[in-house]
Amino acid sequence: MKESRLKRIDQCCEEVKQAVRQFHTEGIYPSEAAISKLLAKPGCFRDKKVRAALRAAQREICLET
């Protein structure tokens, strides 16, 4: 069960990163609320690792612009 949970969290992190890139391309600020609307499971933001992935992706975008 722990392995499946970790796999699910990693999948959520990847979805978040893709959504941030998509929003950046469209010129939309990638907030947690906006990103959660695109996710298959918006509740995954309850996990610290997923929120950290969002912040990291946001910082990465800021460095690119």
C-alpha cells in the first residue's frame, strides 16, 4: 500500500509540473487553485510533496522568464 501511495504522489507531482508549464505557456498564473482544477485528483495537494512540487515548478518558471 505504501508503494502505491508513493506512486500516486509522484504521478500527482508530474501532473502539477505539466499543468504549471501549460499555464505558463497560456500566460496564466499557476496558482494552487487553478492547477487543482486541471488535476485528476485535486485532493493530492494535501500532501506536502505535491505542494513542494508546485512551488518548485513555479520557481523554475520564474527563472526562465
